[in-house]
Amino acid sequence: MTRSFLSSAGLALCWMLSPEALGILGNNAGRSGIMIFVALTIGALLSLFTIAMIHDPAITKRDSSLTCLAAVAGLLPAMTLTLASRLGLALFLPTGMLVTAGFTFNETFVYWFPNFAFSFLLLAIVLTLHLAGERVALLAQPFFVGLTMSCLVLLCLAGLIGSPEETWSTEIQTGNPLSLSLHVVFTALLLFLGYDQPGSALFSGSRVQYIVPLMAGFILLALWGFVSLKHVPRAKLAASTIPYSISAREIFGQPGRVIIGVAVISGTCGLVNGLFLLAERSLRHMADYISPLPPFRAAYNGRILPVIFSVCIGIFMAAGLAGSDKLKIFIYGALLLWLVQVGTHCFAAASRLHKQQKSCRYRYLLVAVFPLAVLWLACRGEHATALVVFFFLALAVSAACSAGWVWYEGKRPNKTIQDSQGDLP
Amino acid sequence: MNKILAFLIILLVATTPLLAASVQKMDKDVLKSLLGSENLLILDVRQGRDWITSEFKIKDALRVDDGDLSVAKTYPKESTFVLYCA
């Protein structure tokens, strides 16, 4: 039971504690200063309400994310959104994170070891775990995330005890305060994603497996933001592309560099493993729902998906996608699509609960926050047009795949697809 | 057919270092000794994540976008141009 809880927590925390999330946190802490704590608190509270809604026992006992979405929006839009968000995350975020881990290993630990070779080595390790079976990958997840957490806790403690050379009250030019505050709050909402993953069957109907990791992540991110602001001037944090490394170095010197290096590598493994599991489970659930397979075929598919993901990521890395500025857009686009998916799931859950006479106005207010956040984050970014193009392309490709899948299955007698013409259960 | 293929592979392997040899390599100690000297231009040609996630960024190096080396034209021909790519 403990192992199952730790696996669930490890999955929920995989993005929150990843190097990319720490980088976003560091930049925003630098830009907004003390406001980051208010934003993190609001982000955590909104995430908490979202967990309460999408994991409401009245919904989870009969619906999954896909069926809940399909019942409200229809089968094809539900499949399209799920495919676009899960595949974007499983392909682009790992590509960027593995390259980051490769550079970290090369620059922190072994100078002569090629960074790309290390990135491929990590990818091979994660793939091996998945080939060994979902159980093995789930067992490894708490280890990766636990190691990252331990490193961050150690650095936070050192940062709290140590006295910095510079104070954290340095002011920087940040522009319109209201615009900045909204940006930081919406970014905080993005940082806490991960609670929408399918939970452990052992805790079916319980929201504890999502709330505890969210609270742990909130405390750790807030502490990390605090020690970063305490030890590093705001302007430096805001401008850096690797604020976590700078904070670690300022807090603990060379040992700090080594500790954050371990955190980056284990965090990357946790993220890649976690996102593979998230995508794999979502796609398998979709397959089970639309075209139920015999158990041996399902097990085979569970292993083939990580192979496909790994081959695609390997091609992206070998083709130099990491060296292109486009990867930044793809990663940000994939994260925003994740937010869209959670927002739509939230709307579907609110609608389902409303139908079950569990009416509560705050639910629809919460649902409104997600499109606002996505619009704000997409339009205020430096690559707004490119992001919109990415959204449309991702959704168009997913819609085409979903339509092809439904058309193929529609040729065979299939109760799910016939039912989807009307209202799903 | 196999012999031709083998010959082409050997030719490619043999000529690649020769082509690369036209650009001199500089180790970090030599570069350190040159830092601060006049007519030294360091161009950081790393792109995307290669640059973003690297901890090592040389002070005063100019970052070049998309391989655009036109900035080098503004320096005298006698200058030492250092391209930092990894």
C-alpha cells in the first residue's frame, strides 16, 4: 500500500520537481520577488480545488478522464485533446530535459563524457525500465523523485542556515505590477500540474494520493524560491537560463553544484519515466475503451509505446532539435495543452456533478480560470504566433489520428462508438 | 557493390578529419591567456538548449543567432576569431 502511494506521489511530482519547472520558478521568483509566494499559494489552492472536483468519488467511481470528457464534449474531441496533450508532453519535454541532463553531467561530473551520449544513456535506462514492465517503471518512480526531493531539501536547509553575501531585497524593473502578478499566478497554476494522472486502484475514491504530493511540492517549491531569493540577486535569477544551478552554487559552493547536478539528472529521469507512464496509461485506457484488446495484446502495447516514444525522442535529439529555438516553443505549447486538457476535464467534471444535483458555483468559477490562464500565458509569451500554430498543428494531427481510429473501429461492431452518437453513460 | 560501399566509407572516414583540420582547435588554457587582449572575438555559436542549459558561458563572448557570423566582418582580418560550440 505504501509502495503504491509512493508511486502515485512520484508521478504527481514528476513535473513539479523537474529542472524545467525549477527554471520557471527561479525566473519568476527573480521577476516578482516576494509576490512569488502569494502566487504559489494561489496556484496550490486552485490546484487543490481542481483535485477536489476531477477526483470527486461521485465521478471517479464511474468515469475516467476520457469518459468524463467524452460524455460532455463527445468522443472525438475527447480523444483529440487527450492525444494532443499526452503525446506533446511525452515527446518534447523529455527531449529538452534529456539534453539538459546531458549538459549537466558533462559540465558538473565528467568533462570528457559527451553530453549527447549521456542523454541517450538516460533515455535507454528509462526505456529499459518500461520494457521490464509497468510495475518496474512504477517502482523506480519514487526513487527518482525521492532523490530529487532529498537534494532540494538538503540545499534548502543549507540555504536557510547559511547567511548570504547579498540581501534579497534588491529591486528590479519589472513593468506593470498587475500584469506581472497575473502572469506569476497563472504560471504557478502550470507548475503544480501532475495531479490529473490516473491514481492507484488501492486508493480508489480517495483524493489523498493527489493532495499530499501537491502539498509537499508546494512547500518544497516555496522553500526553494525563498532560499534562491535569499542568496541570489533578483536580477540574476530573472535573467538566468539555469537559475537553479546559480542558487545551488551560491548556497553551497562546489558541493551545491554537485547536489543540484544529481537533482537535475534524477529529476529528468523522474520526468521522462513519469510522462511515459502518463501517456502510456492514457493511450492504453483509450484503446481499452474504444477497442478492448485481449490481455496479452494490451501488455504488448504497453511495451511498444515507450519504444515508439524513445525512437521519436532519439530522432529529435540526433536531428538537433535541442539546438533549435523551436524546442522551447514546442515544450511551452505542450505544457499549455496540458493545462487545456486539465481545464476541459475540470469543466466536464463540473458538468457531470451538476447533473448529479451536486451544484456549487465555485466549480464554474474555477473552470473559467483555466482558459484565462492558457490565453494569458500563450499571448503574453514572446512566441505567441508560433504557439498558436503549434496548438493548431497538434490538435489537427491528433484529430486526424482520432478520426482514423474511430473510423477503423466503426467498421467493426463496437458498442462504445455506437453509444457515443448519443450520451455516454 | 559491397567493395564500393566499403571504399566510400573509408574515404569518408579518412577525409573528415582533413576537412576539419582547416580550422585550428584551441584549448581552454590558450584561450584564458588571450582573454582581455585586443582584437579577440569570441563567438558563442551554440543554439537553443545547447546554450540555454549550459553553465559555461564565456564572459564577453558574442552569441550568434542561426549561424549568422556577419558580426565578424566588423573586426579587422588580423583578429583572432574563436568559435565556441560545446
